Amino acid sequence: MWLQHREGQIGQLSSALSPLQARWSDHICIFGPSGAGKTTVAKYTLNQFEAEQIGVRWAYVNGMADNSKAAVMHYAVRDVGLGADLRREGSPTSVAVDRLRECEDSLIVVLDEVAVIDADAIYVLCEVPGVELICITTDEDGWRADLDQKVHSRLSAAETIRPDKYSHAELVDILDDRVVHGLIASRVADSAVEYIADLAAGDARAAIAHLRRAAVYVEEHDMRELTPEVVDAVEEDAQQAVIQEKIHSLGTHQRHLFRIIREAGEIDAGTLHARYEQQVDGPKSKPSRRRYLKSLRRYELIESDGNGRGTVYRSLV
């Protein structure tokens, strides 16, 4: 299936990966707002690239799941098919690195939510010959500002791809395609599709969640047509579905921090860190926690005011 309205980004990424160049790109960064198709573009393009090229493997690592150096290396080596025998716990990171170094194929590692990934993991991957990184995040400025100098130097020449939010018309096209291929088109009012595109405000993930929830509602209530009124009826459920998807994607320590903030409603930084350290076995370092909290803000699950120990965190959901 061809991705609508991301032809330019797909072409740019394909060109950056092309082995016909004198050398591969010095890594690739994809920056853009939530729901702009960053991850989808990467996965779609890499699937096509792998199918067309000999001697290419790629791995997908989501930093929100677990962003420690050991975890990132483990997931990367397993996803490229080089570490089926390695255990998540107990296998030295050096073994994973050796597997990558010894591989004769070209390796591409996608680091999604790269802003929360341990800088040491990024540096180690940059140092492995034949490994190209695709780094994905919504927070370009924040990530670049926080980058360790040695990592920054390795990524300074990276090809940069910046998909914008989808326009209203583009979202309508995407939703219409979903209707044609997944629903009975005659039962979906054009005005409902237009309305969903308005509500989603450029976020394809939110638009698809609204359409999916509305279609289920029509079936459950044996209705003749999916209308704007149906969309209104499921709007809260659709928003909750997007929120739950975000929460589900959180790693263990992000989830602990979010739960503490959510249960408190509002909490100062000192109390948050104290509760986290009391409740969690093997708590992460404070720099790691700060990255996790930034990711929760980017996901619009929390907000914060103040700086340092005077920071106050509030749950948004």
C-alpha cells in the first residue's frame, strides 16, 4: 500500500539510503509533530528498500519501551536477526556489539523516540562500521540541545527529514481511503469525514482513532449512517483511545513516573523523585528521569511549571 501525501519524505529517505551513492548518508534524522507519519514513513520505506536490495537488514527500537544502553543494543541485534539466542538479561552488551560488527550485511537501526534513549547506546551504534541510524523524535531542538558532544559530532552531518502536520485536505484523503478499503462507503457521510479531519487538526493518528470508534458505534447501535453526530458521540472515547495508546507505549520507568504524577494530580519535583525511589526497584538516574519526564510532556500526558527542584508536575489526563 502506498502512503498518501508522504511521497516527498519517502523519496528523500530512499535517496539517503541508496547504496548507489559513493557512501551512505551520515545517518538520518526524522523530526516532526505527533501524528505526522514519521515512524510510518521509516517503516514503509525500509520494508521497500529491504525487499529491493540484497544484503540489507533493519531493526526498529522504540526508546519509550526501554532506553538503556543494554536494552537498545539487545533489541537492535535481535530485530536484525542476529541475536535470537541472546537473553534480555545476562547477555553482555559487548556480545551484541560484536554480532553487529561481524555481520557482512548493511544494517539500519531505527531509533524511535530517540530523545529518551541513553546517549551511550547511540554512540556505540554510531561507532559500529556498516550501521546507519534513523533517529526519530518530535523534539528536535530539545534533543539536539541535550546531546552529548561525542554523539552530536557523529550526527552533525545527518540527513534531515521534516514532515509537517497533515493538511485538512490530506487528512480527508487518508480517511476516505480507510473508508473505501475498510468500511461501506455509502454508510459514511462526507460531512463526517470532513468533521473528523477538523477535529484531528493535522494528526493522522487521532483522525484514524475517531473514524474507527465512530464505525464501531454505528455497528453496535445498528445505525444506517456514520454522521457528524456519531463523531460527537464517540469523541471522548476516541481521545481516550489515543491517550491509552500513548500510555501503553511507555516503558516501565516512564509509566511509574506518570502513575505517581497522575495519582497525585499535582506534585513537586522533590516529592516525585522521592516517591519514585521508594516504589521502584533499581531506579534510574536523575538524568534518565529528566529525559522520561520530557517525553511525558511531549506526549501531552503531563505539564510542568518552574525549574529544578522547584518544578511542579501536573497530570493532563
